[in-house]
Amino acid sequence: MEGSGAPAEDILFRRPWLPVSISGCQLLAKSWFGETAYHILLTDMHCVWEERMDTAVIQSRAHELNRRLRAPVKAFFTHLCEVVKPCLAGVGSQTENEVQISLTRQEDGSINMRLKSELAGLPFYWEFHCTPAPVALVCIQLVRPLLTMSRLLQRQVEQLGGLLVRKDAEIQDYRENGATLSRERLQTDVFEEHTHREDFIAKALPLLCSEQQEALGFDGDLQELYAAIVTHGSARKRKLSEQHSAEEVEHANKEPELVLNASAGGSVSSESADGNEKQTNNGEPETRGAKMVNRPKMQQSLPVTSTAAERPASKPKKKKVGLFR
């Protein structure tokens, strides 16, 4: 089983697309198999299909396809992984006589892969029901990495073109200083980027379009490039997520400190304001320390009075009519 330490989506994202051939259909596939779960992706460059299965659904489908099966999921899932992984990796099963896999397209746009093998001397059947993947998943798993690969390869071509121009200048300098080739067949024309690009497209593009199998497949170099790009993207995304989480924690820790500072500042300012307004019996202003010590006693000894705004409500005055009433 694979990748118990990392999320399944991250593991699947880092897997390169592999060329496979099932029932004569040329496809690209990537897959992840856990302990009792899996997620597979298939594409023919016209559509992308996927299927995700967990333990409960795997158990239910296994019983539907194999009525006599009474084993727990782990018991037969290991066998399923052993027979289907080579098929989805483009390797092919080592025991092709015992494993049969076929693909059929459904009217609703989905595809079914049927697999027949032998488990404990009895036939074992399995079906993959792959439905069209959502656009967001297609962009993440295929479109964005391919665009990044295209930009990266374009920059590589530009650097190689610049290197050829410098090499031509170096060769020209050798010639001007009397150097000659020992073999005429080694002589090359001066590199012209625009002319070379037009000639390359005119010759290579028709061949590429005619070879559909090779056009869909990723060779070893492209698979390595794809894996490097998605791994770098995952690491960058994880780093940004960690930085964002650290900033949130720092912000959360600063909030109580700001609240405490604000409350302390408010009490000091209110005390200073009260100190400027209140005086002692001798007509001298109280000191801050004395006011804070005597405040409880003053608050207990002073009678409870209402403010000017509350007096009309607590003791409404009678209106006077005339002079002696």
C-alpha cells in the first residue's frame, strides 16, 4: 500500500501520467492505492475520468461481483492492487493468462474497466466505474502542470538558442585566426533561430500528429519533468500555507496584548481626569496614590446621587401655577 504518511491527494498529484493501452484504447493514467482505498485518473485527451473508492464501497461492490466472497476488504484488496497496478502503469501483468482487463464506454460518457483474475483458486471479478472528472480536478492534475512544462521547455529552447549563437561566434573567431576543420563533414551552418523554428515545425509536427500513441505518452524525461514541477508546486503551496498559519497565530497572540494595553491606558487616563477635577477638603488636589487608596472609602461614604440627566426621571418636579403654589 502507498503513502500512509501524506494525504492521498498530494501523493496522486506528484505521480506522473503514464501511457497505457486497454482494449486498444490509448490512455494516460495515474493512480493511488491506499490500504483499503484508491483513486484513479484516466484520459484520452478528449475527456478525463476518475473514480474514488473507500473501504465501505469497495466491500459492497466486491460482494455484488463475487457472491461467494466472504473475506474482509484487506484480504482481497491486496490481490486487487497486485493485478491492477501493472495494468495502470503501462507495464502489463506478468501473468496475462490469469488476468483479463477490458474497457467499455457508456452512453452517459463514463467508462467501465472490467477485470478478471484468480484468487485462492476461484475467479475474482472487479469493475472500475470511472465518471467524467470535474474541471477543477482536470486543471490541477493536467492543464496547469502541462502549461508549466511548456513554459519551462520554451525557456530551455531560448537558452539553447543563445548558446548556439555564442558557439557560432566562437567558431568564427577560430576561423579568423587561421583554424580549420580536419573533417569537412563536421562543418555546420550558422544557427538562425527563426529559420530553424519554421523548419522544425514543418517537419516534426506532421510526424507527431500521425503517431497518436507517441503523442499521448510521456517518455521518461517528460515524466521526470512533470514530477519535478508538481513536487515544487506542492512544496511552495505547503510553505505558503505554513507562513499563513504562523501569521494567524501571531495575530491571535497579539490581540489579547492589545486589549490589555487598551484597558490599562483607559484606566490611567480616567484616573488622571478624576484627579484633576477632585480636591481635598483643604482645597488642594489629591495625589494619585492617595486617591487610589481612599477611593473605596469615598465611594462608600458618599451618598448615592443620580446624575443631572436622571434626576427628572427619579424626582419629577411639579409645575408651578401662579406665584404662591
